[in-house]
Amino acid sequence: MSLLLPVTLLLLQSVVAPAGEGEPELELQCDVGPVVRDYGGSAFAVYSCDDGLSVVAVAKRGTRAYPFYFIVTPRGDGVRLYGEGDGDGAASRAAFSELDRFSPDDVAELVAATRQIKAG
């Protein structure tokens, strides 16, 4: 059984970002955007979250990674990355590899881009 939330449920309800060792879980509302970006050869709809720092990248239907989503949160000089879904393993790993190289500035640029969609 998949633990992947349908995209509509993901956007209408809070997302819980798993905690690292000794850290509390984060409950986030991620519904600003989306902007579409390609990661690892699959298109993702990217939404920013109410913490003003994090994004959720949801694989678009029809891509090899679908159904899959990632939560990306800045952490130190890099990011904390969590993903879940039943999409093609190679496609999901390729997207993970690309997102895992993000810096906090890369995530901030995505947050700004999603807010432009809302403002538009």
C-alpha cells in the first residue's frame, strides 16, 4: 500500500516533514504556486510552504517519476530532502540526486517563483 497522498489532498491538508534526530516534525501547508520544473528528466509542480523556506515538488502525471513527491527544506549549507511515492525508481532517484545538490539559495529562488504565481 502506498503512503503517497493524492496531489489534491497534499495541497489541501498539512504536510508533515519527517524530523531528523533530535528535531521536531514540521507540519507545513504547501499551496503557493505551482511553478513547473524538471528534475532528473521528469516534470514536477513545485509549491512553496507556509514556513517561507520549504517547497514540495510533486511529479506531474504522465512522467516516469509519477506518482512521487519531495519535500525540500534548507538546512545549513544544503537541504533536508524527503521523498515518497510509487513512481519509477530510476526516475525518482535521478530527481532525488538533482534536488539533493540544492543550496538554500536554490530553494529560496523556488519560493520566490511560486509567490510570483500567486501575485500574478
